[in-house]
Amino acid sequence: MLNYYFALRTTVILFTLSAFIVLSGLASPNSEGEPQEADTESFTKNKFIPGEMREVIVAALACYPDLAETKIHFVYKEDIRKSVMQAQPKVGSIFRGKKNRAYVVKISRYLELTHENLDISALPFEVLVGWIAHELGHIMDYKDRSGLSMIGFGAKYWLSKSYLKKAERRADMYALEHGLGDKVIKTKNYVLNHDEIPVWYKRRIKKLYMSPKEFSELLSETAE
């Protein structure tokens, strides 16, 4: 009888340990390194994210730990002047202090093509991550500026093409420094090589942004 209880007790212990190991495995990141749910919550704190863009935005935010506490609203807009996405401080929060400032990332609901409009969420995953990564780079550029500095930045951004080019370069560099350079290159190549993207937009990208070649060279230098 004693042997029976000992065997039963041993079986229960082994079953419990096996269940614990299995459940621990389920709670761990998968082989592709996707964030656990608890980690995802830390990335999305103080963030407003459209449901269909959540996976893309979380993938980009995960590489920007400095923005974990930053208030950011990702919102769809029907028409963004000459842009597909645009990151700006919320006007009412500019003088609240750096820690209390809020930002908005405007996302065009549709990508304008020559013969049709394509739902932005239908773009390739890595292309969208690269696009969001660039916009988060702008927020990194904004977040340590004073209110007066932000006003000056906005004025020079709209009035000076040379300043605009420098600002876009800085945003790209922030994305590169945060490990998203390969995604940004895919975004650039997608825009410049897509047959249906309007010529005027491609010209704007070529004029104001680093080329895929230049950016690839910087990425290679960073990897060395």
C-alpha cells in the first residue's frame, strides 16, 4: 500500500513539472523573437493605435525604447499634403514640457497609385514597418526640443528645403541607429520601384530623402 501511494505521489509531481515546463514554453518568445504580450503592453503604453495597423506599429515601437512613455496617437487621415505619413507634436501640447508633450502620426488611409487607391494596411509588412520607423525617427528628433525650438523647427521645415532634407535625413538615421535600417531601405525601394506610384511623388522622394544606395552604405558601415 505504501508503494502505491509513493508511486501515485511521484506521478503527480512529474505531471505537475511537465505541465509547468509546457506552459513556460508557451509564455516564452517564439523562435522569431516576437514580443510577449507583457512586452507588447510596455511598447503600447500611452499609444493610440488603429487595430489593423497594430502589428506593424508595435514592431516599430519595440525598437524605440526611449519612446515607451511618450504619448503618440496614430491616426488615419484622408489627405496628407504631399505625404503618406507625417509625425507632428499635438499643437496644444507643445508648451506643456517635454515629458508631457503628445504627438500624432498621421497615416494616409489609402496609398494613391496611378490607376487606383490601395488601402495602406495592404502594403507589405516590412515596408510599413520602415515607414513607421521613419516617422518615429522624427519624434525622436522632436522629443528633447523646447517649445520654442519646436516652433522654430516647424517654420524652417516648411520654409527651407535644405532644412527639410536635413530633418528627413535625421529621421532616417534614428531608424538606422535603432536597428530598422533594413526596413527603411525596403520602404524606399518599394516607393521608387513601384510602377503605379505617381512620378511626382517619386521625384519628391529622390529630391528630399537619402537614396537607397546611400542609406545601404550607411547601414553597411554601421554593421561593421
